[in-house]
Amino acid sequence: MLATLPQGRHLSHDQQQLVDTLVEQLTATLALDRHQERQQQLIVMEERATIARELHDSIAQSLSCMKMQVSCLQMQGDALPESSREPVKSDP
């Protein structure tokens, strides 16, 4: 931001101090706003990572359970009805 006075006009010492103080306050406010935006972005990223981990764990647990169920069915072999044997047949 740039502000100029009309030619031949000057700020008094007190006025210059006031302008300097206002500029410092504005700069600090903008920096704080940027910092808060970055913090909010980090919070969102952390939430997404947490959700992704939870989904991964849930899917891994479901797949492990399904694998154990298929293994149990495969061990039953001939005890299964004929229609159920082919879908759980072990690969060579």
C-alpha cells in the first residue's frame, strides 16, 4: 500500500508516528490472518489423514475377516454343498 501527500505537505512527527503504528498494526493483522488460514488448512489436512487411516484400517480388517471365512470354507471341502464348492475352491 502506498500513500502520498500532496506536493509541499509534510506530516508532523506525531502524525508520522501514527502512520507508522497503523502500518505496523495492519502488517501484524495480515500476518495473523495468514497464520490462521495456514492453521485451518493444517487442521483440515490432519482430519483427512485421520479419516483415510480409519478407512484403511476398516477395509484391512474386513478383508482379513473375509479371508479367514474363505479359508474356513475351503477347509470344509467336501462337507460343503456342491453349489458352494466352486466359488471357494483354492487356487493351485
